[in-house]
Amino acid sequence: MFLSLLKNAAAVERMDFPDRSAYECFVNHIHVEDYLENGGLPPLELLGCGIALARELVDRLSRLHGTKHFRVIVSSDGPNCAVRFHTVRPDESWVAKSSNGFQEEAVAVLDTRESAL
């Protein structure tokens, strides 16, 4: 229900993005700090809330859509923390790799299939 409300509020279309994963990550994301009382938290506590939300999302997606593979991504720049997700597709990925092989922007990447192990 919550995520469907976010999609209805997004004034974008699939064709505005390079692929389906990018579109889903835009529509299926929240800024954790927007849902906290009294402003924000120190960066590490905010990140902890984002990771806890991501773990819960992985668990719920796994239970609701057991055969479908999702990727949940947590990113943070200190005072801001975003949690987003997309369906895993063999030819697409929202998480970019830098030239040295590390993921850019993402602090944590959780996959629904890995959580079932």
C-alpha cells in the first residue's frame, strides 16, 4: 500500500529513464529522514535505520513474491539516507561499478534470493 502511494505521487513515466530498473528505483524509494520525528539522526544512526528498513523490505518482498528476485539498495551521504529497490534483471543494474570495481553510492545492497540462504 505504502509503495503504491509513492508510485501514484511520482510524475514520471518509464520512458523518462534508461531502463526499467532505473525507473523502479526512482519510484520505489524513500528518504528515511523524511519519516523521522524531530528532524534527523546522527549519520550512523540514520544509516542503521536505513539498513533495518532494507532488511525488513527484503523479508517482506521474499514472503510476498518468493519466486521474483529483488535488489534493495541503501545509500547515504551523511544527513540523508535513501532506500530503494528494483526487480533484478540480467541485463540491468541500478548500482553502478566504479573503475576500481567498487559500487558507487550504495552503502548496502541486499538481494531477496540471498536472504533465503
